Amino acid sequence: MRIRAAVSAALASAGILLAGWQSGAHVAGTGSTAAAAAAATSSGTGGGSTTGSSGPGSSGSGGSSDSSGSAGSAGAAAQAGTYAGSAVQTRFGTVQVQITVKAGAITDVTALQLTDDDRKSVQISNRAAPLLRAAVIKAQSAQVQTISGATVTSAAYLTSLQGALDAANL
Amino acid sequence: MQPTFRPSPAEYPAHSASNLRAPALKSRTFQCMGTVISLALPAGATLDDGQVLEGATAAVERVFSGLDAMFSLYRSDSEASQLARGEVTLREASAPFRARFADATGWGLLTEGFFTPERPDGVLDLSGIIKGYAIDQAAAALQATGVEDWCLNAGGDVLVSGSPAPGTGSPWLAGLVDPLDRGALLSGFPLGGTGRFAALATSGTAERGDHIWRAGAGRTEFRRSEFRQASVAGLDIVTADVLATAIVAGGRPMLNWATDSWDIEVLAVLGSGELLATPGFRA
């Protein structure tokens, strides 16, 4: 959930940059510095954090108070490549997201930092996904030491695999 | 109760003494809580392993029968039955009873009501948590007797310690019943040894019919579940057992909530027989 939040925050920040750029295109000098400032703060903390969302406020106010703009500089800020998000702690370790902006659009979202204290590190999602029967861990009844199944009644136990296993180990 | 059914060695060749691949085990069973509980220990670990197994089984049985006497709704003299008849109120119930009620209520909150200690008819039924709790308490009793390598199976819910081949670190291998053919295994999962998970619980509609009711969104009712069976491997048996029940009751939203929120591996079987699995179940 946090990862998704981080990614959506990153996307939101990028959207904010675009909004700043567009408003910058309509407004004048100070407006363009506001847009540039928004881009600067975003490049520092990027997608995940609140600094990104302070961007729109400043560029918005700049846009409302001024009347001429420099589309060139604002445009340059928006296409300035990659923005790193803040590191977020998740159950799978620390995750940091980086977005790549080209020509005012996000072209890539990558995970920058994935560390963990155990071997699950590269695995961001533990979601259950469709899996073919042939692709699950296989086990022959002759190899297992115990059987897990939906609760076996006492009557059903006698003909169950666990019953057979126990009988063999008496 | 000892099963009267004995398979012939020809039917299960790997369990005969001649096969060296399968670790030799000794097991004892008894009947409680409407099911059969099996305790298996590595054979030949000590000279008196027969006695050790008898003592360990007795310790486990004491735990189970003590809890069954208090929580079974099938015993008219149990505290649970007295409560169901309205002879006592929850406020007057014993401290252990109220503690389990608190556990179950807490799990109800953590699973958004998909695990619930209340039957659709409003009767308080803690049996959904008691078997897992009994396994957990039995583990403590086994630890107290000094047995380190064991596998405890209560009606399909499994908790292990150590290894079937003591000292090797090799895990116990648990088979998962195929709900479409309960004489066959759908999958396997390693427990204990040097691995992370010690507990494996399976809930489903295959063995006892639709005994799990769907709850949530203010409704409690019987409804056919999206999942036929859900197996959960976890660090402890109560978590695995409760989440397996909740996933069958709650379907995919609960499955995703569980895998996002707890350190577990899940293999779920849909009504159509298709599988949903976390990476840990991938071969």
C-alpha cells in the first residue's frame, strides 16, 4: 500500500510539475521562477513527499499575480530528466522510487533502493497471483511427513492421507 | 484413539523401513475437538523414544482436552454451552474464557470482520480460534518436556519444531490436500528446519461442507465462498489458522489484505479449481 502511495504521490508530483509548467506558459517572470522553484524542490525530494505538493501552491499564486511568462525556462525545468522520491519503509524493506520525465510526460518509474535484512529483498509484492497447477511446489504423498487440509472430521480421518501417514508411523 | 485402518506397505512404499529417503518417524494420535490430533517425532533419536513419545502425546492431549472441556459447544457442561444457553454472561465467564474471547474479537477487527467469533444465529463460538490456540499451548507443553523435534497436526492444521532428521536442519515437508481430490496432494510446503515458517493451516469447504460463513459489511450469513480452500503458512499457528479462515470467508479482498499485512505465504484454490499463490508456493 505504501509503495502504491509513493508511486501515486510521485505521479501526482509530476502532474503538479506539468501544471506549474502550463501555468508558467501563461504568466510572466516571477511566475516562471515559481515554476522553476517547484521543479527544484521536486528534484530534491521528488515523488514521495510533501515538498512536491508545496510546488503547486507557489506556482499557482505566481500564476494568479503575474501576467507574462517564460515558457522556455519552465519547459526546461519540467523536462529535466529524473526525480527521486523519498525513501519509504515497507514490510519488505526500504523502497525509493524514481520517475523519469521526458517532454513533460513521465516515461519511467523505477525502484531505486531495495534493501532488506532477509532474502525477500527484491520481492516488492507478496500478492497472490494466478499460478498453474504445474508451477506450484510439488510433493508426493510418499515424501511428506504431514498433511495440511481443511479440517478433517474424526470419521473422515480414517480414510485420509494423514490417517495413512500416521498408521504407517505407528 | 488409534486408527484401525492400516495401509499395506505396498500402498505407501516410501514409509516402509527399507526406504532411506523418508526420515523414520513415530507417531501417536488421539481424538479431540471433533477431529484427530497426531504427534510425530523422529524415530530412533533416543533409546527410550517410545516413552518420550507417550509422554509428549499425553502432555498435548491434556492441553487439548482441557480447552475442549471449556470451549466446546458439543458438550452441554462446557462454559461455552452455559453461555450459549444464557446461564452465565460473558462478564461472569472465567478469565481464560474472556481472554480467548478478547483474542477472537481482536482478530475480528484485524480481519475486518471476516473472521468472527459469532455464529450467524448470534451464538458466541470460539472454536475458530481454539484449535489454533490449543496447538500453540501444546507447543509450549512440548517445549517444557524437552522434546525439540516434533510435528503436531490437529485436523489438518500443522505446527512443527526442529527437523524430522534431528541435527540436519532439513525441514518437515507438509503436503497440501487437493480439494478436488482429497486423496491427492496439490502441493507441498517446507516447515521448520532452517526455514522461516513453522505453521501451516488450511481452511476450506471440502471436508466439512460450507462450515465457514461469510461476514462483513454488517451481514453475517452463509454464502458459497469464492475460494474452495486456502492454505496459509505463517510464523505462528493462530495467525495462519485465523487468516486461512478469513480468506475463505472474505475472498480476494481479504486475501490481498492478508498478504499485504502479515508475513505469510498463501495458496488459495478457487471454486473453479484455479490457483492463486504467493511467490513462496512457486516451485
